[in-house]
Amino acid sequence: MSPFRKVKQKNGGKWWVPGEEDSDDFSQYVETYFKDWVGYVEETVFEVNMLSLDTETILVNNYNKQVFDFLEKHNITPVVTPFRHRWFWDTGIHCLTQDLDRE
């Protein structure tokens, strides 16, 4: 998370795109055109934003041993589904798909 901490000093922790921490041009672009679309990315770091596919399967953004152990203890299979831009949009797979119509 040290790259995030580096960019957090520049933008107050509102967004992060890995690999763009040192790009002042990119930061200026985001702050100019996307300022109203980014939130507070730091609240997205812990993987609480998951999407249940059914009672036994859940989509997660990355591996977390403590969370995986808990889910498996309750017969829930976590499936890692990388979401590259979650720290830019300050969202996870559940919030991002909330407007979908599910049965």
C-alpha cells in the first residue's frame, strides 16, 4: 500500500491508479475531468464489497486469508474476480452492479 500512501499525499486519498503515483499530468487530468466522480478510496481497501452469486458462491476482488477462512467455514466459495480500477472509481463489484435486476 506504500504507492497508495504516496499518491494520498497528493490527492487526499480520493483515488488511486496503480503505476500513476508519480504522474503529475495524470493527476491534473483526473482532478480536472473526474473530480466529481471519485470518492474516498481508502474505505474500499478492505474486501467487504462482495457480490453473492448464490448461497454458496461469492465474488471477491482479491485474496484475504482471514476472510477466505471465514467464508469456507460457512461453506461459501470465494471466487477472486480482479477489478483493476476499483481504487479509481472507489467502488467494488457489489456497488458497481447494484443497479442490475437480479432474481
